[in-house]
Amino acid sequence: MTNTLSPIINPEELIKLQESSNFILIDARAGLNAEENYKKEHLKGAGYVDLNKDLATVEADPAKGGRHPLPSFEKFSAVLSKFGITPSSHVIVYDDKNGSNAAARFWWMLRAIGHEKVQVLNGGLQAAVKIGFPVSSETEHFEKTEKYPVQEWKLLLADIEEVEKARNSDNNIVIDVRDKNRFDGLTEPLDLIAGHIPGAINVPFGENLNEDGFYHSPEILNKKYKEVLGDVKPENTIVHCGSGVTACHTLLAMDYAGIPIPKLYVASWSEWSRNDREMALKENK
């Protein structure tokens, strides 16, 4: 897939675009009280997507697909149509965690169905508010469109069996983007077991950002990830996290850096750790 539009848009660019109103703005905050916080204050004109309801189909047993499996094509199509998103729409998405909450997940999902004109707001909600983008607590209205054609995920995906093979292969790399304490098995706030997939390497997604919470430049990210990958091709690289959300932050960073988007293991540690698979835990590190 080719894409001439940068996957990242800076707040200053968003301010300028506001004059044309020729884009659709989406708030993808997730976590505790996310929707309530959106209703209290959001960027003016932004619609809200819910990670659990709109960007995933949460199943009763995370052992089958993890905590945030991808939704059906029909469900995702309905979400897009609700906001008036068509294949030609320019979509800009943000969250309140520097893109790591669910903005990057929504970006990845759009790119994965072939949608090219989608960008994530650099610095997120806070950065836009800081430079004066108007906020609102009003209900936003969108003109619903006809069904968005969603037929397949065009970006690369990996399942648990492929990860099993890749983690023991010199021709593959499995990247875990969770923070080091989770990777090392020192803490686990979301899943049942702390640890990581044996053979995976840890490249925390937070390293994609500078001290101000903005993405590093494409040049810095390009150098970083070329060093991480070495001789391994992006298509032989699998990126994961806890449940396929923050992993997209790193996929976004790599795309921003001009590196082909690797495979996403959506189910991630939340699935792996609930199955009879080898695990690297604190006690046997």
C-alpha cells in the first residue's frame, strides 16, 4: 500500500485545516470514564469512537483472540458510516494519551481497509487545546452515509501460531511494545500473568515520543527502527502489546518513519498468556 499523506498531523496544521472544515475529526479516548470525559470537553466537531464497542468485538473469553479482537467488517463499516466517513474522507483522529490510547488503533484499522487519508494528531487532545483549538461539550452531529465498503484487512496480521514459529526464527523478529516492567514480569495491571513471549524483544512504545509527548522526527524513528530490525524485513516482523492497541502506536511510528508497516498480532499477550504456551516470567528470567 502506498500513502502520500503523512500519518501524523501537528496541532498547528489542524488549526489551519479548521478554516476549510474539509475533514472528519474523531476522538478515540479509551479507559475509565473516557466517554464521560469526552462529553465534558472535546475538540469542537469531534465524534467519539469507543474502543470496546466500535473498534473491537470484546468476547467473553480473552483466550480466544485477546481482550480487543478486531470487529467484524460489517460492524466497522457501520461505525464509519455513522460519522459520514467515505473512502474519500480526510479523517483526523486523536486521544488523550499521545496517540497510544486508541487513536493509533483507529488509524491502523482505517489503513488496513485501504483508507489512505487518515492522520493521528501529534500530541493529542492536550496539544491542540494548548494552541487554541476550540473545545466543546455539545453533542456533535454527523450526516450518516451509505455503507462503507469493508471487505478485508489489507495490512499484515499474525495469529498465535505464526508468533509461535516466528519467536524461534532468526529470520523473524517479535516486538513487544509494552513498558519494560510489564515485559520483565514485574507488574501486570491488565492481564492475569506478568511476563512476555519468549524470544520477543522489548521496544516500549513510549520511546517513539520525545520529552514533550510528540513523535520523534521521521529521521530519528527511521534510524531507530532500522537498527531494531537489522537484516529482518518488515513483513517478517510481528508487533504486539497487551491487546493490539498500543502496538499500533509503533506501527504508526514506523509508517511515519517511511518503513513498511509490519504485522500486527492483535490478540497479543492477553491471548498468549491465557493459552498453554511457553512464557518468560519473572521467576525464570
